[in-house]
Amino acid sequence: MAVPKKLWKRSCGGISRWFLYESVPSTFDVSKQPGSPNAPVQKLPVELLGEIFSWTLGEWGPMTDEPSALLLEPLTISHVCGHWRAVSLSMPMLWATIWIDRPRVSHISMVKLWVERSRTCPLSIYLRQTDPKSCLSFPTSTEHDLTDEIFAVLLPHLSRWQTVDLIFKTDTQRSLVSISGDEAVALEHAALQVDSWDSAGADSIQSALYSRPLVRSVCLYPSSSQHHVRWEQLTHVDAELECTPETWLSLLASSPALCSAKFACSAQPDWAATSFTHPEKYLTLPLIVELSIKASRIDLAPLFDRLTLPALRALALEYCHVPRTMPDQQSLHSLLDRSSCVLEFFSLHETARMRDAQRHITYLQIPLLASLKDLELKVDMTNEIVEFLTLDSQGSPPLPNLTAIVLNDSSRGDHISDVALLHMLSSRRSSTSNAALLCSAELKLRLTSHKTFALSVNECGRDNLNLRCELLNCFCECT
């Protein structure tokens, strides 16, 4: 199975720095650096080298602690040597991602160069303005005007826009108010945050972009309007909106083509009135593979009890301010049983401090979760949870197909026994157990003894186990 691009980048995010050899070891062989004709990389076919270059492109990420940022991987690659420059310049797709974080003067020349070198390729555009409420804010008085200058370069190429992620934090950008959506003929993904705009300007740009006939993916913010979204054609939706379960059932019923959905449920009043017809007893969504739900002061049983998801492979649940009594586990069990799906990824995240190990274990005891290959727990971790995940020679092993696990103590609560944790890891690395071998583990926990664990972790991780540990004030990595 192919490695997901995001996971590959997580492991190789510093590849552009490797290209430049910012950190040169003492045994560095000049004859084997990328620019040398003797370097092994120079013998790769051009097609393969170009594919490697494409994997170096960065991703949208959180605010950094730098005043501004430029995504310069293509430029970095093109300056390594003449051969790499020729290959990179022959790849217009390498220059088709335009990433602008907090517009500055330097972005204008970068955008012009990227637009020129991308030729006629579809463009992926990301622009985020400085958030004045962020603790990492570096606002400038010219940011609004610079944004308009950047769009003066991009708008003549509106017909090439394929994906756009625009996060505006300043007043309405007049350069975008009058754009014609009819020109955005290639647009497939749109994300717009325009909460600082006047209502007329916000409605104008949302109408121009969200309603395009090829748009299959949208990201909706609290300031977004649902009225311009063509729900019936969506395959992916990422909504930072808190709606009641009834409203989401209505919206999902209008989106039969959905493959991936991420949204929030709340008992608070709906974000907008909806005219959609509520579904009957069960709503079947035959194509949904990934589902992520954030629940705030509400249980999800009313939602689970109405859904049937036969293609579901990945489920992520995040609870904020969890009620003490919840029927979610039983309703989730019924949903999985009714759907006859084969779940491979499950994530349980609770932001509120709730030390209830049995409640968390109840989720993991759902029989149809035995198919899981990837488990992520971000809860109040306890020894009981670790012991449940430990394999023994008696009885059926819990979650026998796990190959990757993430354990994160969301509240930095009680210390976990380092002996119990090592026992769990070792049991899932044993070839004698009736379970799959654990290949990846990411741990962010408080342990009773850092030193004991640090000395033993190499023993657990030396045999093809990717192990990452963050232990309070102690950090180690093993691969």
C-alpha cells in the first residue's frame, strides 16, 4: 500500500535542508553531494527525480514564530546544481503551489515567478493574513494593500485556480469583491474565512467560489454561508461549525456523494436556518470512508442512531465538556454493526479532564473495532488502559490487528508505570503472539521513571519499530 503523502512528509520534512547540507557531518564526502556528477542521486531517471522533487512541497500549517514565511522548496532545489535546475524548470507543476503566510513585500516577486514558471498548470493557492488575536502576531500596516497587490498578479489567472484556501483577517479586499465566478472554471476546492469582511463583500466572494460546478471539496468557517454551497456535489467537507445533530443529518442527507466529512455537533442553536428535509429513521451514506466529529456539551448517540455507513474506514471522535453519562458507546456499536463496515483507524480525543479509564476501555471493547490497524487515544491515560492494550497468552488478544498506536495524555495527569508501558510494547512486538506486529508507536506520557524507560526503549525499538517518545521534560526518538 502506498505511503500517505502527509505521513511521508512528517518523516522527511527536512529534505530541502538535506539538499543544501545545512548540517554537514565530519565524514562528509564532497564527491557525493547532489551537485557532484559522482553523486548517486544524479544517476536517477529524470522522471523519478522529478517525482522526488514534488514530494518536497510544503503543507499549510499553524502560525509560526517567525514574522513571515515563504515556501521556497522549488527555488531551493533549482539552486543545487545545473542538472537539478533544468529538471525543476521543466516541471511546471512544481511551481503551481503558491503559499503566502502573512503577506509581505517579498511575496509579490515570489508570486510573479511562481505564476510564470507554472505556465498553464492548475494553481493551488493558500493565503493567510495575520491574526490580530494570536499571540504570534506580526501585523503590518501594509498587509491589506499587499494582499490586493498579490491578487492583482493572481486574478488574471483565475481560470487556472484549482484549490484556494483564503484566510482573511483584515477588511474586505476590494480586488476580490467583483470577481466573476464564471471564470473559475477549474476550481475544485474552496476554503474562505471572511469574518472581518462586510456582509456584501463576504457574500460576493462566497457566491463566486463556493457555487462553481466542479467544486467537490469545501472548508466552512463560522462566518461561512451555506447558501452558496452545492451540497449535492460535495465529496469532502471540513466544517468548523457547531450545529445540532438534526441539522447535520439534514446537510448529510443532501450530500450523497460525500467520501470524507469533518464537522462539530453542539446543543447550541444552529449556525443557520436550514430548509432541508430531515431524513427518516436511518440515513445511509454509502461512500463515506472518513468521518471526524467534534462534540461540545452533547452526546452523539442521536446522530449514531440515525446513520448507516457501510464504507467507513476511519473514525475520529473529539469530546469537549463531556457529560458524565453517555450512551455513545452502545450507539456506536450499533452503528458499526448495522453498517457492516471494516474500521481501520479510530481516534478518541477528550479535551476535558475526565479520569474514567473504564469508559475509554468500553470504546475499545466494541467487537467490531477488532479490525483496527491504527489507534489514537488522547485522553486521561491510566495504567488500566495500558494494561488493556497489553497482549497475553490467554484468551483473544484485544485489537489484534494494531500496527500503529498513539497514546497522548491530554491532561498531563497521573504518571503511567514505565514497566507496564514497556510490557505493552514488548507484547505487541512478540512474534509468538496471535496478533499483528506493532510497527509504529507515538507516546506523549508522564512516566514513573524516565531513566528506566529511556534505557529500555532502544531494546524495544531497535527491531523495525518506529518509536517516538515525549516524556514530560525528557525527549527521545528511536527508529
